[in-house]
Amino acid sequence: MDNKLIKRGSILILWLAILLFFFGLCILAFFNHAIADDYYALLWNRKYGFIGYQKYVYLHWGGRYFSNIIASLFSYRRILIPSYYLHTILLLTFTLISVYRLITVINRFMLTNSINFVYRITLSSLICINLFVAYPELSTALFWFSSAVTYQSSVILLLLLISTGISWLNSAPKRKPFLFVSLLLLVIMTNGTNEVGVLFTGIILLITALLNKEKILEKKFYFLSILVIYLLSFAITAIAPGNRERMELIGNKSIHIPVAFVSALFRIFDVYWNIFQSPLFWISFLALFISSINFQDKLVGIKKREVNATTIFRLITYWTALLGIVLIPILIISNGSFPERAVNLLTAITMIVFFILSCYWGLFIENKNILQIAKHANVGYLTIIAIACCIVANRTSKEILASLVSAKLYSNIMKSREIQMDKGQVEHADSLFFPLIENEINAAVDKSNQKAMVKEWMKKKPTLLCFQDDMGDSNSRKLFQEYYQIKAIKVAK
């Protein structure tokens, strides 16, 4: 069979798998609805206005100033509720752009523009899918607004920070001022997303400084300026009065250092488990390794060195230690508390590091047997087909499909609730009654004419969209009462 035909066929199959995955996520976004926690942003924005919102949250909830600005923009004039799909689409788009930007910068300055556009966008899509598959909570990374703008925005900004730093160090003098200002802005924005993002920013700046010791001496003013901006924005996030109030609400008042250390070890294990349990990660790691071998003769600006499995293992050990440095201070303060949505961020950055190490290994490996095998065309085709199979057949793709089956029914129920609460507000209703969502779903499914197997799927709530039924929580009902100015919202029996 013609090799060109095999190549085109395998690439077509891969792109069909990629498009199906992203298409499923995009479709789900249009069935998504705001949950109780999102209404805090809507309520505070209505009460205090845009500027007052920033002040109130900083004083009474936390110092994540950039995430607060995003939340306030989306909740301005209540646009969040009818446009709840928008943040998911934007986060998907900007995640892809940030990964593509990093690959493009590496291609430009280290591989003499050897990777064409189609190859770069394919790699970017593949890496993004790997991130979403490995996330312990994809729902909080893309679909729950309050969490997504806090943690997934941090992933995007950190990737842009890395690519902008590389560009600044290697670009022509005319572009350096613009890139330097962009770098400062990215440091400020990333430090305003969440505490984990702050520490990762510091690690990225530290690694950059260690790898560019000679350039630091030449550009002392610039590096000092970055350091000052980093420390100032770090301080703004860390000393926010709202941090203390939030911690008091959580209830972590005492500090137990042994608990923090044990929790850090568990979280590192959790991150590695999320990544290593994915067959897609391993085949993608292999694919990047093989691809990098084919670009060995294109490498510029980096000294040749011997790299083997021992080298990669040692670098992973260093990264594990850095993860501990990030986690331990946070876990000491929170007494071991660390939400799964924050593990999404740890998982994303760790996976990016592993993929960079895969490319690094492939670019510098000298084993002749491995080089010969990697350059065989059939190895590449088989790898592409294996990647496509892993994209289609994994637990996240299954969760997307399962959520799509029941998403429309869930959306109709949530939309009906919003309409009833809006009507209750206009009519100054004293009380409203809502059944629990499980009861509503079961009643609607039982009345439908679907086949038995489809009914069973429909009765399962869309896990990527529905985290919990807010009507089953008294605090959530009180929040709805305050926002919609209704005296009582109760659960119907």
C-alpha cells in the first residue's frame, strides 16, 4: 500500500477523534447552567458595582484579584446566566492558543521553524486533550464558572508566561520592550488567579534565571524589575484580609506541619496517578519522543549533551521536589486542605513538564538502535492510530458521551427553575417550591417514549455539568432567596 495513502488515512482518523472530543465538550457547554456559588458574583456585583465588588471580595473572601475581575466582568448586568456557555468556549480556545503559542515559540527559536502549521496545531490539540483526560475534575476545570476562571485561567497564563519568557530572551532588540511589558503583565495576572499559580510563577522565573545566568548579568535591571513585580503581586494576593476570613469559614485554624507534609506527599502521588493511569499520556509521550528524534538535525541555540533514561528520571525527581515546595506552604496554612479543582492545575503543569522532557530526551538521544526504530515510517503511523484509539476510548470521553445523553433534560429543568425564580422576583412571590433534580429527571424520563437502555442513561445526571442539586442545600436556597428577593424557596415533597 502507498505510504502517502497510509499517512493521510492515519492523520484523518486522528483528526476525526480530535474533533469529536472537542465537539462533545463544546456541545455540553450550551447545556450548562449557573449553580449556587456562581450567584455570589452576581449578587455582589449587583450590590457593590464593579469596583465595589473588587474591594468587598478582597476584604472578605480572598486576594485572587485577577480571577475576581474576570468573575465581575462575566456577572456584570447578569450576562453570566444567559451566556453561561461562553466561559467554557473561551477557556477551551485559549488553552489551545496558549499550548500552540508555546510550541510555536520553541519551533521558532530552537528548531529553525521546522514544524509546519498543521503539525503544530495537531500537537497543540493532542496536548490539550491529554490535559483534559488527566484532570481529576474536568467539570471544575471547564464547566463550573467560579472554579474554571480561577484555575484553568491560571494554566493558560502560565503557558503564556513560559512562551513569552522564551521569546523575550531570544527575540530581536526591537521586540524586546513589548515582550518585556507583556511578561510583567502576565506575572501580575497569573499571581492574581490563585495561590498555587503564584508559586508556579516563582518556579518558572527561578528556572529561567538558572538557565540564563549569563543573560542575567547583562540585563540586571530587567530581571530585578520582574522580581520586584513578582514579589509585589505575590504580596497583594497573600496579605488580603479576605484570606483569613475564608480560612475561618473553612475551619482550618490550627497548623499541623506533619499533616501538611503527609498531605503534600498524597497530592503528589495523586497528580502522578492522574497522569500515569492514562494510556493516552503514554502513547503521546512516545509520539513526542519519536517526533523529536526526527528534528535532531534542526536543533539550534542549545548545546549538545548526553541524555538518557537516567537523566530524565533525575529531572522528574527534581520536579517532584519542586511540587513539594509548591504544596507544603499552602498545606501548612490550610492544615492539609486542598481541593481537587486545584489538583487540576498541578496535573496540567506537571504533564506539560513531562512532555517537554520527552522532547528533550528525543532531541538528544544517541542510541543508534532507538534512532533507527523511531525513524521507521510504520512506527509513526501505528503511533498515530494508537493515539486516535486512546482519544476515543478513555474514561473522560465516556463521561462526555454519558453527559451528552442527559444534558438536554438537565438543561430544560435548570432553565425552568431560572424562569420560575425570575417570575417569582417580578411578581414578588412569597415562596417557591422545587422538586429535587433527581426526582424531576426520573419523572420526565418515565413519561418519555425512549427505549429502556436510553432511559437508564438519561436518569444519570450529566456529571460534567451537575455537581450537586442546589435545592437540596439550605445555604444555596438562602442565596437564591437573597438574589431573587423571594422570602422562601423550599423543596417540594
